[in-house]
Amino acid sequence: PPNAKEKKKFHRELVWAARHSTIGDAFFDRDAAAFLNEVAEREGLTSAAAAAEREEKTSEAKRKRRRGDSTKEKDATKPKPERVVRGDKSSVSSNPPGNAAGPDWTERVRRSGSGSGSSSGDRFKLRVVPDAELAALEKNESFSRASRGGRGEDADFSVDDFDFPATAILSDGSRVPIDLIVSAVGVDPAPRVAWLPKDRVPRGSDGGIDVDFTFRSLGDASVFAAGDAACCDARRADTSRWFPMRLWSQARVSGTYVARVMCGEADAHAWGFNFELFTHSTRFFGKKTILLGLYNAQKLEREPETDVVSYSRRDDDCETFARVLLLRGKMVGAVLLGDTDLEETFENLILNETDLARFGPSLLDPEMDVGDYFD
């Protein structure tokens, strides 16, 4: 009935404080990030507070565009294809790795029953707070977990009824009551390998252990390093389509390769195909995410700006997004979100260095069956 008291069912909320203005800065350009945000909203992953906050920022951006005092928002309306603009984060660029949620780790939290709210298997509600970092953490000395007991799944209560063990204070001044905090600030190998003497085990350009093609230390042949601990400058310089990025997928491949080298089953050339092309597969907001090659213009800083072109296609009906990066007409990288079924075709186009200049934006035309055309 209209006059009945509205029940407020508590849902667990995941607050993502992202230090950049767009999500997944290590992986995505602004357009891909916007697509994923809208996917999350359509699937009900985002909270009402997050949606309202984004709506307010969108309205403010529109007001700025009408006044003509926002260069960034003007750049966002440029038609495709997009030229790469060096140092401009509004387009594809070779910025250093930033924040990214990566695989859906919340599934593990859900299965373990951690966090507040019910353990019925409901997904977290997501609230993204852009341009914010954790500034301080306040402990709630009076917190008692026992005070949460006795509330059933359909109990009539709101988040204000809860007592939390701590409060996170963000750099924008907002305060977030929390049960659990996950610090995702990236990987710095230097502190983890600091115990190794540098004169015997020299470091590479990023602070990791400097290794050769077989991930053997350049200073001591009896020391091997893989994954986050290794600096792969030798491999990076050897290929134009692969680069090291501290991801679980690369750690797994390099660790397996090192084990084979140590057992005498591989050498500098065996398993080399793993280092011909950068590839990473994960899920982001439940969407399949494929990254291929120099997907974000990595290693292209010195290329003439006019030689690098990016095309993108977004299909809201199928909930897919595709962006390709071409260098002098040849595909060098791609970002694929959702079930595009283009990953195998694009991987072959990159490895074969096929000249695609004559196709232009039609390369991503849904009416064109790219796979059949190039097979």
C-alpha cells in the first residue's frame, strides 16, 4: 500500500576509490571506461548513490561545454577515427600503469562470507569515487561484531543501523564506514628483492632483478627470477609487440618457463611464442576483457603522431566494445570488451603484420565478417 512503511534491505557495497578520473586506468581509455560504467549501471551493479554522483558530474560537464570552458570535454566529442594525442589521457596513450580492479576478487569474498550484510550470494553494489585516494583510517573503538547478530535476510533495517569496525577517510574528504579494505596500489619489486646483494644480483630499470632471455640473473647464473620480481628489459627490447606488465597471467607463464629452463627442458628460444605478443584475458564488471599487443600505445612514444590511428566501435545492444590501434596501416594492438569473437582474428592480424590501411574504420563494421575475410 502507498502508506506502508518502505522496507530498506541492506546490500553490501563495494566502494572503489580510484585515483584517476576514469576506471581501470592501467587498461582502458576514457571511452572503454565509460562503456563499462554504463554496463555496470544497466546490470544493477552500481548503487543509487554512485549513479546520482555520475549524473551530477555529467550535468556539470554539459554545462561547461555550453559555456565553452572545458577543453577536455570538447576533445571527447571528436568523431572516429581518433588520432593518438601524446600525453592526453582522453585518448589512447602510453601512460604508466595505474589502478585497475582486475579479476572479480569479490567472488572469493562472497564465498567466504566475509563482509557485512547477508551471505546469500548477492553481488556487491558498486560505487566508484574518481580522483580520490585513501588518506586516513579511523578505528571504531566501540565496535562489537556481536551487535550485528539476529537480523534475517529480509529484516527491516538500513545501513545506518550498522556499526562498522573502521572508517576510511578519502582524499576528497568523504568518510566511508568499512568492514574490509583492499589496497590495490600496484607492484614495486624493489622492496621485495632488497635482501639480495646488488653487486651479485643487479637490478633492472624498474627495480626488479635484471634477467636475460631465460629469466636468469645477469649477475649470478644460479639465480632465476620470474613474475613480479623480474625486470624483463632484454625481452622488452627484443620484440615490438610484447612488453612486461605485472599481471598474474604473465607471472604464471614466466614461472612455468623458468621451471622448464631449470630442468633443462627449455632454452632462450623454446616457448618463445609466449613473448611474441602481449596478451591478457580477464573479466571486468562481468564482461570478458581481452587485451592484445600494444593496446594502449605502449612503446609508441617516439612514433610520428600521424602514423598512429585508433578506431573504435561500441554496440550497446550486444554490450560489446572494440578498439584497435594501427601503426602505418598495420594493427599493433586491440581492446575487446564483451563477446566480440574477434580476438583470434585480431591476434593473427597483429602477428602477420597485415596491411589494413585500405579498410579504415570499416575494419570494425559489424556488417563485415572480418574473420572470414582474412582467413
